[in-house]
Amino acid sequence: MKKFLAVALVVMMVLSFAACSAKEDPKKKSKGVMTYAEYDAAAIDTEVVVETYVQAKQSWWENKATIYTQDGDGAYFIYELPISEEDFKKLEPGTKIKVTGYKSEWSGEVEITDAKFEIEKGTWIAPATDVTALLGTDELVKKQNMFVEFKGLTIAPSKDADGNEVPFLYKWDGSGQEGDDVYFNVSYNGNTFQFLVESYLCGKDTDVYKAAQNLKVGDTVDMTGFLYWYEGVNPHITSITVK
């Protein structure tokens, strides 16, 4: 009986060690791959090599994909990555990829362009980082492109083309229609910010798109999304909960 228990304990220890060994370390990098800090410090228009994990796929057309990715230290927005439709389907959330391309910037949004990729072994999904307290501060941009959450924001009025106060707009200026991006204003600590549901990422049939259409001025909301940047904070929202 003692021998059986001893063997059982050894087996449990081996299995426990194997489980720990199999746990993905999203901060670990292969030889020749940049850490996020090195990527962050790299100059615009220089070549970068990163290992990162797919978190969401925004779009694919004409054999090019736009993808939200992240590792244990920061996030990378991969813009118009050349890829076949067959390979695009393989990039499920959590998929680890190695990306070689050029660090670029467009209206404040830092991204990787003109890239190529390899699928690697490993999988990891980033938890949402609460950045509510960083709204309106210079620190927020350091979380750019990460999967984030906001808590206790208030829906503030937007103005349509006729000057009427409304809870949301189709396109940033109200010139769109259902199926286009849904923009809405939120307030926090006396400041107002414009958020959106990006229609390529979350189309009109998704829960978050419908939730945006049902917003009312004065609603208190919690949200998650990707911290995109366009002339300032411009989050691409993926879930909305009205409190």
C-alpha cells in the first residue's frame, strides 16, 4: 500500500511539473526576437521582429489581414498583413505568430506594416487590463492596442448633422447608416471621449453593435475593447454592459 502511494505521489508530481512546463509564458522570446520594450524603443520606419498572440481579427480582403495581437508586456496592431484566406482562417484567437515587418505610425496609431509571418507553437489569450483611471492622462498611450476594459463611464450626447443631441452616430460625423461604424461619446472625470464599435471587427449582427444602438444618454456602462489610437484615444469596443 505504501509503495502504491509512493508511486501515485511520483506520478502526480510528474503530471504537475508537466502542466507547469506546458503553461505558456507570453513574455518569453525566441533568439533574435524583440522584447516589447525593444519594439517600443525602435524608431518609426525601422524593421521589427516580434512574437505575439492573435487576440482578434478585424478584417481580410484581397489577401491582406488586419489583426489585433498582444504579448505579456504590450500589444501590436498588424495592418494589412499579406496572407491567404486559408492561412487567415488558421489565426484563431490565441494563436502565436512571429511577425517581421516595419514599425509605422498613422495619426498617432503605431502599427506593423509590410510584414510577413510564421505560425509558432503556443497559445495565449490576454486578460482585459482596466485602464479607466488612465483616461485623460499621458499614461494611457502606453497601453495602446492592448485589450482593455473601462468601468463606470457615462454615455454623453453626440450631435447629429442637424445639431440634435443623440446617444450615437453612424460614422464619426453621423453621415453613415446601419452597418457602418457606430460612434458614441463617453464622459469620465469631467472629460469626454469618442469611442466606437468598428464594423469590420464587430458587425451589425453582433451583440456589441446592437448594444451600441440601444444606448441612451446618461447610461452608466462598463466596456471592453482594443485601445486603438486616432488623433488620440479611439477604442474599438467589443462589449458593452449597461449598469
